[in-house]
Amino acid sequence: MNEIYSSTDKSAPNDRLSAGPFDVAEAQNVTPFVEFGGLRVPARADLTLRVEVEDATGHVIAVSIDLGGSSLQVQAFAAPRSEGLWHTLRAELEQSVISQGGEVERRVGSLGQELLAKVPTLDANGGRNGTRLARFVGVDGPRWFLRGVIAGAAINDPRAAAEIDDLFRSLIVVRDNTPLPPRDLLPLRMPGGTIAPPRGA
């Protein structure tokens, strides 16, 4: 199927600069955030935060957020300053799900182009034992790309979907000046506490 954009075009909502997700240089920090290194997540009482750790290395590779009956797993990656990653990564993700025997629906949501995937699940012996639904969203920012994997009520419930999309938009990406190849995961770490808003905010 032909696309009407270049694979290197940036994919982001037209109001990203004002509504997020934000680069740390753009954020006003009007609310406290929990610091995860490359990501900052709002410190809200209605959110349950946890980190995903790679067994082999012990490195934090993702932040997962539960809100009501929905979950959002987020990762931030290095990206070129003038090119986006989401169009290319979305096509690769689509092919990966299909090659596993899954199904993919292309959609346009409040964050732009997204995928709704029916992903096969496997039992302990590697046999297929069902499927799970997941929404894959992504936004290209300045020198970074932010990806979210959404599950639960926000798959089909419009109100829950809007709440999760707003949460995704409230995230702050911290991309320092350390050179990183495109697609490298921005370093994440266990949270050390919250960052308070500036005095007088």
C-alpha cells in the first residue's frame, strides 16, 4: 500500500510543541515529575509506575504506567535532528506482527498514525495459545522518538483512550548531548524521587 509521506518525515501532532509530548527544553515543569533518566512522568496519585528491566543486563528498558483499567508502556529513542523514525518503525512493526501470524489495522488517532495489533501469545512451550490486543503509538520529537504500547480499556473505550493519550502527551523526554546512534534507547534508570516545579510556578 502506497504512503503519501516519506519514510523519513517526522510524525507528530500539529500541536506537539504546546500539548506534548515535550522535550525537556520545551517543558514548563508546572507539575512535579518522577525522574527516570531519559523520561519524566507526572507524579500523580492515580498512576501506578513500574520499570521493565532486561534480565541479561539489569538495565531499565521501559517505563510502564497503569491508569484505571489501561496500561501504557513507553520507551524513548535517539533520532536524527531533521528526520523521523515512526513511519519506518511502524512499517517494520506491522510486518513483524503479520509474520508471527497476527493481524494489524492502521489507524489515525489523536497522536497521528498508529497501529491496532492482534498479537499472538505463546505458552511455555512456544505454542500459540491466544492473542492480545495492543495499540502502538509514536511521536517524533527533536532528536528523539517516543513510542507507546497501550493495552486494556484504552483499546476500545473512547474515554479511556483519551485519558491515556493525554498521559502520553504529558511525558517529557530528556535527550542530553551524548551522541547516540538513531534507534538507540535513551538511558533509563530507577527513579530517585520527584522533580518539583520551579519556585513561583
